[in-house]
Amino acid sequence: MPLMTKLAQTGRVEALLKNPDRRAGLEKSRTDGFVLRFDGIEGDCHSGLTRPADVRTIKQYPRDTPIRNVRQLTLLSVEELSQIAAIMEIPEVKPEWIGANMVTSGIADLTLLPPSSRLQFPSGATIVVDMENEPCRYPAEIIASHNPEQKVGFVKAAKNKRGVTAWVEREGTVAPGDAITIWIPPQRLYGAAAA
């Protein structure tokens, strides 16, 4: 019995970005396409089957412990970027400024997609949503350098709008303009979490 449900709604790839060297900074540059491999985006600094544990996993593992890389890609949506900019009262928030790999359109509440949702592209390439990407101070500093007149800070404005992180389940290519088929797992509340 199939577990995933295909949504009638589809999305679209609006932009793809990568950065081969994280030491050069958080900002990424636009590219005409991706080759997705099991270890992530070919040529991007966040590729790899493993990554060092960081502040996001500090309660589970000591910093720099090798762990599975489920943050191979960062996705944002055009719609949520516009909402963040409106809250901050600035003209725009560019995906380049906040380390995005993929910008989508047409996926309602992208940031709230359930973990384990699959996003599938025409080549067959498929990525799996790990979880919501919490806003942090690094992109906030970059945005502030471009918009010193902002009225609300990025961390507050981007709460539940910062997009998601994902990892590659099936290899393939992705290009701007590609349709995105959305598959979601069953939705249930975990009762023990409320206890």
C-alpha cells in the first residue's frame, strides 16, 4: 500500500543557487541547473553524505561529530521571501543573501511542509524534506548590510517562513522552470510529544 499522497497542487523552480566554498561566505550565486547526486548538489559547499554536528544538533552530539547530512539543500519560496520583506519593511530579501539553493513558487506554506515530504522534478530527481530551517543571525547580518533601514529584524520576520532543508533521495537534474510534484506522508500528531 503506497504511503505517500501526491498533491494536486504543483510548484515551480524559480531559481537555483550554489556556492562552492562556504569559507567565502554564506551568499550563493545563481546557476542554470543542478546535478543532484546522493551526496547533494554537485559543486556546492553543502554537499556530502555526512557533515559535522553543529548548533542545531548540539543536544544530541558534541560539536563536529560526523553525522548524516540531511541539510544538502536549502529551499525558500518566492511567496515567503516577499512576506519576510514586507514584515521587515524593505523592498526585497534576495535568496542569494540567505544561502538558498532553490527558490520555488506555487507551494503553499513551503516552510510548513511536513518532514519526509518528497519534491520530485521532471528528470525523476527527488529530494526529501528534513525539517523547517530556523532563521539565524548570519543571513540577518547580510540583509542588514544591504538594508540598514529595516524596521523588523530577519530572525523575527522569518519565523515559520525561512524554508526547509532537504536531502537527495533520487539523483537527476533540476533546472529553473521545472515543475515540482509534491508528495506528503500521512499526517498524525504524536501524542507523547504533548505529555
